[in-house]
Amino acid sequence: MTSTIVKLAFKNLGRNPRRTLVTGGGIAVGAAGILLLYGFVHFAYWGLAERFARSGNGQIQIADGNWFRSAVPEAHRSSKANLEVVADKVRAQLGDQVEALSLRRKVSGIVSTGSRSEIFVGTAFDPATYRRISASVSVVAGKTLSPTEPQGVILGRVLAKRIEAKPGDNISLLVTTDRGVPNAMDATVIGISASDSKELDAVSLTLSLPLALNLMETDQVDSLAVGLKQTSQTMMAEQKIDALLQGTPLETRRWDELADYYRSVKALYGRIFSFVELVLFVLTILAVANTVMMALLERRAELALLQAIGMRRHQIAAMIVCEGLGLGFGAGLTGILIAFAFSWLVQLWGGIPMPPAPGSSEGYRLNFLLDYRGATMVLGIAILSPVIASLWGSRRMVQSNIATALSGGIRSLVPLLLLPVFFGSATPAAAAGLNPDARLRLVDSLRAIPDDNFILQTTFMPLGEKNSNPIIYRVAGKGDRYLAIAISESAGNRMVILSSDAGMWMQKQGMRKPMRISPSQRLLGQASTADVVNVRWGSDYFAESYQAPTLRLVPKSTTAAAAYSKIELDFPADSLCPQLARFYARSGKLLKIANYEYQHKAGKLRLVSAIIHDAIRTGDKTKVIFGEAHRADLGANLFNPQNLIGAAHEIEAR
């Protein structure tokens, strides 16, 4: 039977080739776009890695362990002789894997032509191996370091322009030696280099290691750079070198552990890629779902006939899913082939010319680095999108009534009971037909506040009190945590209140520490008004019973968020909008009464204000006016009781 279902599925794909091609084309284009984005990102990763490793840094660096960890690395340099011995051992151990080895030393000071002077930050290398270990360094004028010119230096392009130096000019280098005394030495400009960074080119100076050691009057160097022929061999080479260094104070670091810029770019591109991938995936699912549903609606009578002649519902669902699987697989492969073909054409053309990135001095050629991992990921996405759409569509089709489907009738896909959420009231029959939990979920929706990550402004207006001014709070919410800042008060004198499952805290600007609000203060004091406002009906409370017109709620758990032991909501006849709520303590004593007001805004009904009566202090009334909420990216650290003032400043700035 399984083979029959598969055969039927593939025959159905061929029955309407135009629809199949349009749907498959959409999936293929989406798959190709995702794979090309993946290829671009990984080309950027590869380019950054190769540029860093082959700009004199090497794929691996060897130095004293404290040189890598210390905030003052110059206090933990190694002797030139010791690292030369290590270099010989590494060369013997790795053999043909090694491209070049070079000792490195940082030097900084002032470079002068006599008429102009600038600060420089120089790096010294072994001139015999510099060309091979710095293959990515672009020398735009003159030549590179050479053992035949021990006094030669290479200036960064911007630095050379500032001191008006060109190849062949004599310059002076002024430094402070390791012993802390000034020293100067003449040198000759033999080349001008250019990098991706204007800031680096403004201070960059490259010189030979013998010149640097003579200038600094020392034999101490920073590290040994190990350049490999293949960056992919880095992990294996590091393991071998670590075995050689056992028992010595020397340690290794890979290029990716030293390249801070690479890690930052990778983190940024990774997030961008994930977001774009998600958007393309969702758009593909929506497009495919629309096409699949239209196709299934056209075949409704046919599917009902299959049920009528004995085909089971799960078999029909399996057939529809097989159609989606076949469509996704074929379209995914097509998209992968399109991406590889486009990538090949771009490489054949020599890359797409791109302008310099911000902060860079040179443009680059855009290429795409595609591999089997990216192709596998994209194929999975291409298969998953129509399968999800088919699962959703098949579920609706197999649950339909056979007789209705065979007669061509189609029932509405929009439940009438959702209309009260948008228009504020339901017919008597619809309102009476809702169970307590469904009624509670609809009440929650009237608040028009996102479930997570939002900011809104709420005004608390005391009623019946003379000379009392409204207090405006900016409220940030994330899950079960709320942070309120009284922005209507003068800066530096504002109250900050934090409410969560763990309790409630308050701190006024100028106070050294936050003050925890006790449970009794929370129920009887002004803080209880905030609890009334922040009630999450569906999350914190269970709809115990509904005896018109009152819906009775009890806490789902004993968490601090569920501050009241019982709440009663009263509904007018034939309405799903509660007009009154009563809040009770565990003893059964009435604590608060709230009257709610609603308005139609943008075609939807939403809660706009509430008048809260204190049942203990009967003269206290407060009107709460709710502003419109908007989404915001809120970190969990904002809701730390020990950082209320800092969190308040951040929320105020938004």
C-alpha cells in the first residue's frame, strides 16, 4: 500500500504541471537564495581567516603562556635563542605542512623624515621568511623585506603620506628601549603597504627582526609565528606542537583565538544569516502553504471520493505529505544547482567588484564559498517547507465531512467565536457556548499587550484627592517580570519598581539599595494597584467556574505572580468583556474592586482604562490609563533587583 501511495503522490504532481512548476520554482529560488547567502558569509569567514593568518600572524603562534594572558605582555617575552630552538623542532615535526616560520616582535615609537614626524606601531619579522608568511600583505609601491636590505622598512600607506615618505627615502626611528632609555636609528623606506583598515595603515610599520632588536637593545621577542600551507590543518598541527612543548612554559594559540575582528564579524554575520534564513523559510512556507491549500480545495471532492471507497484518512494524509516531500526534494535540488551554477559563473568572471567596506581603504571581489554542509542544510529547508504546508493542509482535508465535500459544499474556515476579539461582543448563543477557559483567553486578548518583550506608558491618576498629580510610569515587561519607572517625577528623584514571581522591590534614585516589599504591603499598600493592573488572567489563574454573570478564578500555582487567592469577573449579558473584577485575599476578604473601560481602536476592541477601588481604605480610588504597547528587545539583566537604577536609565532612554 505504501508504494501505491507514493505512486499516486508523484502522479498528482504531474497532473497540473503549471502549478507544480510555480510552487517548485518558488522553493528553488528561496533555496538558491539561502545557499548563496550561506556561500557569501562563508567566503567572508574564509577571507578574513586567510588574511589574518597570512599577514604575518601565522595560523599558530607560540609564546610564553603569560604573554597570551597578561595585561602587560611585554613583561613575559621569550629569548630569541629559545624560540629558534623551538622553531627547529616544529619544522622537523610538521615537515611539509609548514609554509614558513618567523619570530615576531612589536616595536612602537616615532618615525621622522626630518620635517615631519608621526607615531608608529611596528612589527618585526625574520626577513628571510617574511614574503611567505605575509603573502596577504599588499605592497603597493617598492618591495618587501629582504635579508639583503637589513635597514629597510615598509610603511603603511596613510603613514607614508602623512610624513611625505616614498621608497628610497631615509627616515629615523626613535623608540624607548626595554631598559627604558631612548634610542634612535636610521632606516630606509623600501616599500609602501596597504591593508583593509585606514586606521592600521596610519600607524603600520614593518621592519626586519635584527633591526628591531638592535633598536631596542635586546634579544627578547614576542612570539614565534607558524605559517601552514593549509589553514584547515591548524587543529592537527596545534596538537603536534603542544606535544613538543610539554614541560615548558611555552603555549600555543590558534589564529581564531587571536583574531578578535574575525570573531566579531562572524558573530554579526551569523545573526544576520540566521535572521534572513528564517525570513526566507517563513516566506517559502507561506507561499507553498497557499498553493497547497488551493490545490487541495480544488481536489476536495476527489479526496472525499478516496475516503468513500475505503482509503483511510492517514493514508490520504500520507499521500499529500509525499507530494510535498517530492516537490521539496526536486525543487531543493534545482535551487542548489542554480546556486552552484551562479557561483561558478561569478568565479569565472573573477568575482563581483565591491566598494570598500566602512573603515577600509580597498574594495574587494565578492565570491561564494559553497560546500556540502550548506547544500545539505538548504535541501533540508526546501523539503521541510512543503512538508509542513502539506501536513497542515492534509489535516484540514481529512477531517472534513465526506458528504459535504462530495456535494461541493465548503465550510467557513474562520470560527465565529473569534469575532468578539475584534468587535467586542458576541451573539447570545456564541457567548453562552464558550467554556470558562476560552472566555478567559478572550479576556486576555483585550489587553492588546504582547506576551513578551514590550514597553508601554501607564498613567495612575488618584481620584478624590486634592492637589494630587497623575503619576506616569514607563513599564517594561518580559515574561513574568515587570519594571516600572515613574517618569513623571523629576530626574534623579524617580521611583523604580520591579515585580516578578520572586517578589517585588522598589528603589528611589538616590537610595543606595533596593527595598523589598513584603507580601502584606503588596496586598494592602499602593503596590497592590500594580498587581491589579498586571494580572495575567490566563497565565496565573485558572477559570474555576462560570455562573452567569460571574467567572471565578483561582491561582494556577502559589507563585508570587498570582497575588490574589480568588478573583471574580462580572460580564454584562451577551458580552465577552468583563466590566468589573473583585480581588480577594487568602482569608476571603475583599481587597480591591476594578471597573474596566474599553474602546474600539483600529477596528479592534481593547482595554483602555480601569478605575480601582480600595476595599480596605474605602476612600482610595485610582484611575489607570493604559498606553499602547510596542515591542522592544529586553535583556534579562534589566530585571535584576540589584541593578534597578541602571535598568531604569536604559528603559528611559528607549
